[in-house]
Amino acid sequence: VVVGPHTFNFAEAAEQAIEAGAALRVGDAAEAVRVALEIATDPQRRSRMAESALAFAGAHRGASERILGRLLPLLDAAS
């Protein structure tokens, strides 16, 4: 994943993905194309990033169920 400088709608997720090695931040569209082509033509780098992306996604899987599990008891107590 290549992200630009403006990720305010998903800032925390973008930073975490970058820290995990699953994403890279670039400054503009031209740099995004250059970096994407570099990744596409480097099998080892692409593989490392893919593994990091799968691990990152796996670590965040099930968030909706965890939140719902915490909310349902509160809703039951309020009724």
C-alpha cells in the first residue's frame, strides 16, 4: 500500500500500517507511481510488504465483534 501525505480520515490506521511495514507514505502522485513501480519490480520487497500487510490485517481482524461484545452488556444494562 502506498499512501499520500493526507490520511486524516484514517491517520491512526495509516501510521500503524507504515510502522508495521505494510504501507509507505509518499509526498505526491509522481512519487507514488515511482514507489509503486519499485515495489512491483522488486519481488523480495513486495513479498516482505505483503507478509507485513497480512500480519497487520490479521492483527486487526475481529474489531467489530470485540466492540459489539463490549457494547451489548451496556445496552442490556440500560434497558
